[in-house]
Amino acid sequence: MPGVDLEAELRQDIADGKVIVVAGAGLSASVTGGAAPGWRKLVQTGIEHLRSLGETDEWCNWVQSSLDQPFPDALLSAADAVDKKLRERREFTPWLRRQFEELSITDARPLRTLADWNCRVVTTNYDDLLSSGLNRTAVHWRDAPNVMRFSRNDEQIVLHIHGCWNAPDSVVLGIGSYVKVGIDHVIQSVLRSLALSHSLVLIGCSDDGLTDPNLGVFLAWLHDLEQAAGAEHRHYRLYCGQEPQPATFGRIFPVRYGETFEDLAGFLQKLVPHRPPVPPGPPAPTGPPPVVWPEAVHRYLRSLAEKTSRLSLLGFGKGLQVDLPIERAWVPLRVLWTEIAGELRRDRALQEQGERLPVDVNAVFQTANGERWRGALLLGEPGAGKTTAARQLAWRLASGTVQPTELNLPAGICPVLLRFRDLSEAAAGADGGLKQFLTESLFRPLAPEGLQQPGTELWDST
């Protein structure tokens, strides 16, 4: 029997959407030509920073002696001493800024390839290179609401479990900060739940990083639980050069990607899932060219497609909830088309007026267009499927599963899903209106600057 092909198994896990990337300092070093500091190098810069400010040689040499030891406890002791001294002198923030503010990506290939993996990313790094290169939002462990959004995959986020340099209170360096992150229920619960349902792919994680008091303790917990449960799924550690020491915790298997960091991009590209080519669509319709939407609107469409892609089915009496792809769970509705002459009335007599004709809900716009009407009103009892019908229509259009012209809608139309429960008093008031409702509902505070308000961009483009 042939041996285990770890590379093939990893490729399949990526294709199945079952991986979480855990990025260490080695990945940042790879995309910056070695300019991004690892943990030991960072502590070293802290010693030099303090020495330049007049700290005694005796203190600096004492911390340096701890840093030079090959033991994790000695490294943590040196980091803790530097952390405390910098904070005492109110130099912690200036020191972080000197180390990370000017970092720039010199080789974006690894990050472009990771974006093609279409998976969630966790990092122990303080820099913002990943969020910049992946066009995602950086969220640190103390931002509990957005940590929960990351766990639900609601937003395109890079989760910094050791903090971000530009949020100094979130940076985990000394012993006290490790204690705080270690007892934080939100971040620890999210990490554990993701590790139980996914395979971790460790990229650029050194031995020091895998044994620190946060990630190391988490991996030890994972090992104990998986051993007790007899778990069979794997985790992977990508490495270059000489094979690292075997992991003493968890089912972490080493996968070699080459001799140096420069080989990483090509190896990651080999693991990109092979997706079948998209068949050519129907011939482009004649008429005016479709609208070219701004990037903020494109980001909204990707988010809308993700949020409407699944349907929760609730069990009866057992608290069971199952999430299914909406294209599998959706049962097409047959709606009753009613032509009404004159003013629209708001009572049940509306349903008895005019000629009634069964119509598939996805053909409503075709029927409305045939009558030269600009829209259609879908009425029904609670639970009849109105919201689900709107969700599946939004998903089909936002994901590109169908083209607007296939539904007899204008080419380039942008689907927008607005919920009346989100209608604010200001938007509903005399001075409000549809524009305010649209901009408030589509506001995305986590998006990069300039991309937070797709509603305004959308309104101004129409």
C-alpha cells in the first residue's frame, strides 16, 4: 500500500473548505524580504531601544542573557522584562510604531495565493501585512463582537490573537498580557471551536511560536481532547529547509514546501483548489453597457452572497438546527398573480380582486415586465416563505448564479436586501427616506477606509 500523501490530503481539505490558516512571523518575513521581525528579533530591538534611551548596561546585559538562552521560559522572561520597562517609560507605543509602521510587502505572491484558498486566517503577528495583502479587516482578540463575527465568517477578517501594533493595549508580549488572553473566554472559545471543526495549517510558525503560553497551551489542549476522542483529522505545519522536531502535541504533520521562504509562493499555488471553468454565458444583450460598480459595492455583493448562501432549518422539540446551502433547502414557491386596477388597497379584499394566475416566484419579474410595471409586491401569511424567497433571489443574483437578464431584469442590476426590522426612526421619519434606509442598512464599519458605505456609492451610481 502506498504511504500517506500529506500534500494531497491538505489540498483536498482546502478544496472542501475545512482549513484555518494560522500565520506566524515567518510568513511576514517571507512577504517583506526578511524585514518583518520574529519574536526573538523583536525583543532584541526592544533591548536596543531602551539602551539608546539610557537604560543601564547591567539591565540590558541581564535581559540579553535570557534572550540568548534556547529555552522558551527564558525567552518569555526577556520579553516580559522589555514589555514592563517600555511601558514604564511610556515608550511601548513609539517602539511598536518604529518596528511596524514602515513595513511594506515586497512579494505579494503568497498572500494573493492565500486569498485564492478562500479560508479564514488567524495570526500571532502584530503587523497588518496580512489584512493589507488579503484586503481584509484586522481584528484583535480584545474586540469581542468582531471576534464573534469572525467565528461565524460574517466578514472578511484577519484575527490577531496576540494583538495589533496600532492597538498597543491588545499586544501580547509580557507575562501579564499572556495571562489576560489565556483567560479570555471569547477568544479561547472561538479558537477551540474552529480547531475542532477544521484542520489548522501553520505557516511561518517557529518552535518558539508553537510553545508560547497562548498558542502552545491551546495546542496542548487540542492534543489532549483529540487523543481522548480518537480524532483522525490532521493539522499541518508548513516548513522549509530541515524538518522541524516532531510536534509533541496534537496531530500536527510537517509538510515541506522547499529550501527557503522564496519557495513558499509556488507551493501555496500548487494547493489552490482546482475549480471547473465557468461555462460561457449567453451572448451579451444589446443596448447600453452595464453599470460598473465601485469596489465598495462589489464588497457588499460578496458579503450578501455569503450571508444568504445558507438556510437554517429548525428541528421540532429537540432544539436541532441544521444549516444547508440555500440552493438545496429552497423549495420554489408558486405565487398567485393578481392584476389590480386602480388604487392599491391594504385589506384582504386585495387578494380577491382581478384575474389570478399561478406564477413561479422567480418568474415574477418576467410577468411584471410584460405588464410594463417597475416592480411587484409579494404578500403572504407569516411563515409563507416571503423572506426566504427574497434571500434566495438575492443569493442567485449576488453570487452570479443567474444573470439579471435571465430574470428579465436590466443588465448590471445590483441586488439589495433590506429588512424592515432595520428601519431606524430617523429613516422612517419625515426627513428620512429610502436613501437613508439604504445607507444605514449597508454601512460596514469593519471595511477599510473609503469602502465602508456601499449604500452611498450605490445610490450615487443610479
